[in-house]
Amino acid sequence: MIAKKSDKALNIVKSVKIFATSANLTRKDVDVGLIYTDKDTVSSAVFTKNSVKAACVLYDIELLKENRNIKAVIVNSGNANACNSNGFEAIDAVTTSLSGKLNIDKNQIFVASTGIIGEDLPYEKINASLDKLISQTDNSSDLFAESIMTTDTVKKQYALECSFLGTRFNIGAVVKGAGMIHPNMGTMLSFIVTDIKISQKMLDSALLYAVNHSFNRISVDGDMSTNDTVFIMSTQEAKNDKIVDENELYRFFEDNLTNVCTNLAKMIVKDGEGATKIAEIVVVGAIKEKDAEKIARGVSNSLLVKTALFGQDPNWGRILDAAGYSFEHLDVQKLNMFIGDNLVFSKGKSTNFDKKVLQEYMKNEEIEILIDLGVGACTYNMWFSDISYNYVKINAEYHT
Amino acid sequence: MIAKKSDKALNIVKSVKIFATSANLTRKDVDVGLIYTDKDTVSSAVFTKNSVKAACVLYDIELLKENRNIKAVIVNSGNANACNSNGFEAIDAVTTSLSGKLNIDKNQIFVASTGIIGEDLPYEKINASLDKLISQTDNSSDLFAESIMTTDTVKKQYALECSFLGTRFNIGAVVKGAGMIHPNMGTMLSFIVTDIKISQKMLDSALLYAVNHSFNRISVDGDMSTNDTVFIMSTQEAKNDKIVDENELYRFFEDNLTNVCTNLAKMIVKDGEGATKIAEIVVVGAIKEKDAEKIARGVSNSLLVKTALFGQDPNWGRILDAAGYSFEHLDVQKLNMFIGDNLVFSKGKSTNFDKKVLQEYMKNEEIEILIDLGVGACTYNMWFSDISYNYVKINAEYHT
């Protein structure tokens, strides 16, 4: 049994306290957020694959090698703490001060930043805000979700109350951004809390699976930031037998964690810069998953497909073209393509589909594209947004 | 000694006759073009790597395996002859009719098409226009260049009169399109004529080199069409000792052919849909050329870099970010980046560059970006356009 929640998501694990305030890093009401628990945790994270990494990402990678009992996460917006001259100095100063105030070890604090690249982090401002931050009593996941926003237009949260053979556990998460928003804003930060009892190894495994099936399958503009981070903290308070291998409960947890991440990933696509629509491309019938992935990514990242989507045009030619240059062994003679329920291309030729029906379908806010390669049994899917005038406007008019 | 020509480019080889007329395939004045010579030729071509290929491309690939003495090239705009049901039937009908009228073999005719994908080619219209086409006496490269245009806004031609140790030879070429223009328009067609005396093997080699250093180094929107074709025909009339190996004359020819193709490639970028600027990214100091290429392509295809360029914003953060996700071993601690003459990023940190000077520089129509990886001696370069409101407008407002 599962119950969904789309606000106060991080509050779903009661022993985790949520804080947010202003450190005057931005013009927003809140630009520093804190997640804190006095419980011992098992924590894990997945980071950007960009070889240019922010100082916070480099710091956290080393931190998690040393300690997985993370008790606090401090996040700021307005500055990415990347490619600047005081990155590690800033992290040291903030974690030193915060650990004293929370009475925890420095190495129990995870850090994250999102904002402008290349400028020094004014960490004195963050440190000056810490007393105000930790004395705040709202315990508001909503306010935290706001504190990490950059060009996001809506807060993004999702939570599940799960029950497996009578054992209850919870997963709550917030996310920000996508679209490598604004010039140098970090793309995507997600923070997940759960109370499930699980080993470090199995938590790592579940998080990686969930991220690979959600956040790694979305495309707004195909860019990838220096700061992308997905973090999960488990307080181990649930009454389940501790998960230590791939048993049924593990599968159930992994499914639900993936469900949470997929819902957040789709929220990111919908809130992509200037986006008016979300589309899902599903590629089936491939010999290898990698083949299906190449095609799904090619179609998702094609500017011509994205602009056709914005123009509400059922342009199967652009989709087929993108599939063709993305996968070198594509055989159109075996390929079927559907837009919604409409078969538009079949085995080398366009079909006599009803153009009016399809044009009506293209007006929907959610569009489904299915390509059946007809040669195997592997599949891959991606979610992507369209590209509108506003995407160009937002990204061209911002000035460094 | 080299003299340049930017009109009547194909007329530079006198024995080659140029024709163009209307077959009523489009609303343009001319939509069918013909290149014809009564000389024996050595011919070569390079085709799209898209695994979805137009019927004309599939036909030409087989044709050139059998015969390199091509005497005629017939091209139409308005229909790509791709993914339809009468592709080969259409080619057979047109080449049969044209070979009779020109009194040459069917297998001496090369075919090319550009236009909408998925619709049958109304080849009766082309056949009905052939008498008018071949009786036309303008011999106009300009008109031919017009006949192959789709959403191009200007005709694109370039020619060189070359002299090497007293031996003269000529290279003339036209090109159309880029930007995977309109929904299903074939991207790029180029036709080159020369009179140099050269073996088939060496002509293949020179063309491949020239294409790899020009047309394959441009990015408008990163899409690649089903119809891309670069064709070269040599009448062998020049008085040079026939080129049969990589001697000095070969190098000189290869350089000049590359020069012609580079000039045409840059014209394509400048005429990219909605483009307002052209930028060149040069990556130097790489261990392998492939590394430099990955970065150059990543930066060229980044939507965020392209929109920043349109916004005239010296946004080095977006460039570095794109470099970072394009090449997994990027070391920012060794990297220097210049925009124009301005060092903006050096060895892990942004510099104190003069923002006003750089903002002024970004107003230029041609922008140079140089990334020195500082680890090796290999280089790669790409030319690319910006992405403007008009790109989205052109591509969203077209309806199938």
C-alpha cells in the first residue's frame, strides 16, 4: 500500500528537521537550507559525471569515502562554489562553524551549492546566518524546497508512505532545477530522506538504480552541470528487517525510490526553461539496451524534434532522422513508430495516418512516442521538454 | 598563385555545362538542376552517415562502386526522395529518360534530392521538364545554385583558379543548406567541379580530407540529414602530370580543395536558420585529436553556448561546462581559455579579464574561442552558429 504526498515531502520522516533562511546570497526570501537529524544514518549520493566539478562535489565525494553517518546537509543557492578561488576554504569555514553549533562532527555534514560558476563563495554571509537558520522552528520542507530554487518556477517535492507486508517506511524528496538553467546555475540537486533500515551497500545500489531510471533519463537542453547531486539519508528507524541483500523488500524499496525520483524528474522536465510540453520517447524491440538508449537520447536531444513539439507538429520525419543519426545500425524496414496511438511509420514507409487526429493529439501537454525496432527485446525510455521562444529568451537575455 | 571567385563558381571549368529550370516541384523559379560534361571524368562522393538514407544516396553509393566516369548530375529540390514508396522507381525513370536525351549511359548519371521526407517523388514532373532543362542556354552556375536551395537565404558558391609551378587547374563548387532545415529538408548538398588530372584513389583521398576538415566541422543544430552528399567531378583536362600518389601537387590540390570546402562550410553556418553570428572553437594542447574533437563538438552543439552567443554574452562558464561534460579527462588545473584575445580562465580559476572589452568583442559577427588543454600537441576546430528566436520560429512554425 502506498500513499502519495506532493507537499511537505521531507517532513515525512519525523526525526529529520528541516530549516531554511536567508543569507542574503540572492534576492529570494530563503537561500540557505539545512536538513538535520540527531539519529545515526546511512547515507549515499550520486554526482555529476561532468569532469569539471564544483568544490562541493569534490568535497562530498571524499567525505562519503570516509563517513556515511551524515547528520546534516547544508545547501545554498546563488553561488555554485565552482571554478573559484575559495571553494574548499569556504566549505571548511561553514562546516567548522555548523558542526560546533549542531554539536556533530565536521565529517557528518554534507554540502551542496547551486548558482553562478567562477565567483568566490561569500561564506561569511552563510556563517552569519547559521544562528538564525538553526533557531528557525517552521520545520518546513516547502521552505527548504524554495531555498534551493534558482530559475525553477515551482517547488518540486514528492513523498511516498509505503507498506510492505505490514512494515511501514517512508521516502520523501525535494529537487531543484534542470535545463542547466541560467548561465552557470547548477542543474539538478535532489535531497531524499527515508527511514528504511538498510545497509550502505544496498542503499548505494538502490540509489544508483533509481537515478539511472529517472534523473538520468531526462533532457531539457542536453547540457549537464558541474554541480548535479542526488543525496539520500536513511535514519534506519523503520521496523523492517535490515535490508542486506536483494530480497523482496529491497525490490519494493528500489521500485518506490525509483517512483519518487521519476516523479521528480518529470517535474523538472515540465518546469524546464520555457517548456510548454513533456514528451516520453519509448524505444522497444532493440537487440541491446544501449541501442535503445542511443536512439532515445538522440530523439530527446534533437532541437528539431523539440521545436516540432513546441509547434505541435506530428513531424515523424524529424524523429526518424534523429533516430537514424543516433544509431548506426537502424533498419527502417523493420521499424514501426507510433505517436500516441497512431502508427505513423511502418517498415520503411509512412502510413496513411489520419493527420487531423494526430494534429489534435499534438495539442496535449503530454506526448508519447514509441519506436519499435522490431529486432530484439530490449527497451529504453526518456522524458524531454520542447524548446520554445522563451527558452532562447531566458538563456540569451541573461548576462554574466 | 590563387584567384578566388564567389559567383559563377561551377563555370570555372569550361567544358562543364550548367542547367536549371522549373519542374513545378516548388514555388521557386528553378527547382531542377543539371551538371553535364561530354568529357570523360573521374568522380567521387562522400555521403551522410545517417543510417536512414534517402533512395538517391543508396542509389549513388552503388553507382559509384560500378562507375566513376560520371558525366551528368541531376538534382531536385522540394522532395528528398527518402522513406517513400517510389524512390528507386523514380530514379530509374529519370535516369533512363535523361540518358537517352544526353546520349550517355544511365550509369553515368549521379542523382541528388533535397526536400520533404516521406512523400513520393513526382518524377513525371521532372521528366516532363527535361527537354526544357537541356535546351536551356544560360550555362549559369548562379541559377543552378538557386535550384538546389531550400530554406537557404543566399546562394552559396566558391571557386579557385590555382597555379602550381606554372600548371593551372580550377576548382569550383556550390553548396546548399545546413541546419537540417525545415522539417524534413535534406541538410547539405555540395557539387564540386575541377579539371585537375588525378587518379580515382587520390581524388577519393583528397575529397575525404577536405570534407573532414570543413563540412564535418560545422554545427548549426547538431542534426544530420538523410540526404547529405558532397560530389566532385574531375574532367582531367588540366596539363598537370596526373596525380597518382601523395606528391607535392597532391598536397597543393588537397589544400585548395579544403579551402573551397571550408569557405562553403562557413557560408552554411552564416546562413544557418536564424543565425546572427559565426563562432570558431579551436581546441589545442590535447593528447589525442579525438579528445580535442570531443570538446570542440560539445561546445559547438551546446544550446547554452549558442544562446549565450546570440545574447552577446562572454559566458565562459557555459563553455567550460560543455567542455567538461564532453571530455571525461578534462583537467581544469591545466586549462587556459581565450575569447578573442582575452584570457578568461586560467588553470582552475577565472582571470580578472576586462568585462567591458570582452562585452564589446562579443558584438562582432565572428567570434573566436580558444581552449588550450595544456597536456599535448593535438588540435581540432569547429565552426558554429548561434541560436536565435528565429531558429525556434522557423522550426516550430513549419507544419508537415
